[in-house]
Amino acid sequence: MTNPPIFDEMWGNDSALRAPYSGIKDWLDAETPARLRAKSREAEELFRLTGITFNVYGRAEAEERLIPFDIV
């Protein structure tokens, strides 16, 4: 059994960058992994400060969790 092809919004079937994403690619190419990690930590802190969280009820620990977020 073969897996169906996966659609990629940024890259076409011919592995060419789709035109609307050229600015995003330029930005990603210019960012370092360390800067992306730092920005992700800043976003998480902001989420905690502003209460962008949820609780998982019905579990003993029922801890407050951050809404899943990807800096990109």
C-alpha cells in the first residue's frame, strides 16, 4: 500500500516555491534557530501572562496548559 501524496502549501508538486510564499521563505532563511527558539519562549511567556491557556479536566493533574502554538 502506498501513501497518498501530501499537499504542501508552500512548495508545489515540482518542488518549486509557490510565489505567495517567497517573503516567508526569505524570512525563514534569515532567521537563526536560536532566534526562533527565543521568539517561541517570548510568545509562551506572553500566552501565560495573558491567560491563553486551557485545562484538561477529568485528569488528576488537571494542569493549566498553553494553547499549542508554532512560532512559524
